[in-house]
Amino acid sequence: MRADDMLQGVRGLVPARLVPGLVRRRVRGVWADPLYRARHEAEMEFLLGCSERAGEVPELARAYTEQGMLRTWMRWQPRAITRQEVRGAEWLTSRRDLSRPLVLSFMHHARYDGMFASLARHGADLRILTLADALEADAPTQIRQHVRVVRRGGTMLPTTGGTGAVLAALQPGVTLAIASDVAGQTPVEFLGRRVLGSSGAARIAVATDSPVVLVTSHREGEGHYLQVHPPLEPSAFGGWEELLAEILSRHGEAVLAWPEALDNPLHRWGALEAETVTYA
């Protein structure tokens, strides 16, 4: 076992109930570093600067730091994050048309590592589109742990095969999970900002006449839950562009309600506007 694996794996020895307190103490320490603080404020400014919550950026930046640390630590607590509450799971199981494929659209929001296994516990059979780099044996320790958790929820389909392989995988009855916050070449609007995003989920859904089911994360009290939404029919839209706009609008509502839980917005979207978000 690599030394870094051993060091990171120690996180799994900390009882899950103690992790939030440990993270809060660590955030108090790092928040005194102006450069660290500015970097995290830049993430929230990029995400929210054109939204109705722009004025909350400084406050949410600290919460964003806490959520990021929690995500990192809880990745080593797979039992805790693969048993998330799921509402509306029937849209992936009993209420779906097995004579057609289905596209599941998600974002890297909240405890997304454990989302797939949480859905699988309700009977969802998933294929999960994954960047090939994440599956390499020499990937960073945190990425390899992320992959271990994701694999509990379905079969991972690498992107190396291109569009043809993805389309071939979408056979009747198959559910293909595709992230909708991946940097790409398509100009889109998300939370009021024009950015470069990916059109994959919408294009694939239209090409294969596959309904699109969104899964979003929501806070409730001290916890959170996953919401599976009723399907969007490609035929109800005037093309993949309209479908993509609707997908991002609906995801945007969930992210705006819990913005600090989105993972690395500056990495997930490509900058389109002339100005760029910087930090000192």
C-alpha cells in the first residue's frame, strides 16, 4: 500500500459522528490564511456573482470550505454516504419504461460520491459515465477512493470510447448517469452567468429518445436527501439546446438553495466572459 493511501485511509478510522466537529475546528485554523480565504471566496463569487445570492459570497465561502472538507473526509466513510435518503426513486425503477433507455442527470453536489449506491439500494441499475483518468491505477489517492465509493452504485463507463460507445451502451432498460456540470465547449447559462459547459446529457437524450431524470441534493434540518425528479421527455423540447437549458435551470434551483455544497465550481465550468475570477 502506498504511503499516501495509508495516511488518507486513517480518515476512515474516525467515527463518522465526530467528523463534522473535527472539520469545523480545521476550518477555524485555515480561515486565518488570507490567500486560502480568497481562493474559496473566488469559487463562490464565480458560482453566485450573477445570482440573487451574490451578496452572501463571503459568508458562503466559509461554509463552502467546510463542505469541501466534509466531502473529503466522508469519502472515507462509505457506509455513511451510501445510505442517503432518496425520494422519488420510483422514477428510476417501477415508474420507468423499460423498453427505452434513460439518462440520469446529476451534478457534483453534496455527497455525490455516495449518491449512486444510495439509488442502487432502491433498485436502480446504473451505468455511470466517468472520465477515463479517474480509473487509472496511478490516479491520486482521493480519486481512487472516490471511484471505490462510486463503484458501489453501478458500472462505470469510461469516456475513452467516445460518443459511439456511449450511444451503443444506451440499450432499452439501461440508465446512464451523466454529470451536467462538466467543463466543455457549449456556451450555457448557469445561475445567471454565461459559462462553457457540457451538452452531453441533452444531446444523448435527444439522439436516443431517452427521457432525462434529474437527481438533486437538498438540505433538510441537520441532514439532507436526494430527490429523483419526474422525467423530461426530449420530444417536449425544440431540440437539445432547449432541453439542456431546462436541465441546467432545474439543477440551478437546487444548487442556489445549497450553493456551498457544489464541488469546485471554477473547475466544473469553463469561463466564457471576458473577465475572469481571480484571487489575491
